[in-house]
Amino acid sequence: MEGAVGGCPILVNEGKCDVIEHLDNMRPVDLLCDDDLLHVELTDGRIVSVPVWWYPPLQEAMPVERNNVEFMPSSIHWLDIDLDVTVVSMLLGRQASGARPLDASGKMQMGTRQ
């Protein structure tokens, strides 16, 4: 859920409030995506890197598809695989539904029962 307090955007996640200030400084301006990591450069010069396995469609995409993007004001859109990822979700560590890390052999790990 999103809202604003005193002009600062607020994201409510599982009952916790995360204040994200200065969203204009967090616009994506460049990226590099390899087999392991997605690196996104922001307007303020920071580079945010997250594992590619966080986004299964991106993990399954060909290299040329991974780097065919359109930058939106607060997100990245992959044209060939119809995927959108927000900068805020990357900063907050939000993984896409179905995300599973790879094991040492490069195979997707299965969920464990608890």
C-alpha cells in the first residue's frame, strides 16, 4: 500500500512503514544484466545490484532480451519479456512470486517443507 506523509512517499509492507525519500533521485538511468546479477544505476549515482533469480522471467531470458529495456520514472520495463521491476522493490529486497535461488550446480532450488 502506498501513501504520503509530509510530502515523503510511504510504503507499507507487512505492517511496517518504510519511508522512501527523494524518489526523483532514484530514477533508473542505466543497467547491466548478466547471468547472475541485475545492476541498475540511479540518477544519484548509486548502483543497486540484485540477483537475477529474484525475477524468474529475467532469469530465463536470453542476454539480448535482458538488456532490451525501457526506463520509466520509477521502474524498468523489459520489452521482450513484458516484465516491470520498480526501483523501490529492488531497494526493499522484494522478490517476484516464484523466485527460487540456484544451487551450486546451477539448478533451481526446490522449496522446503516446514
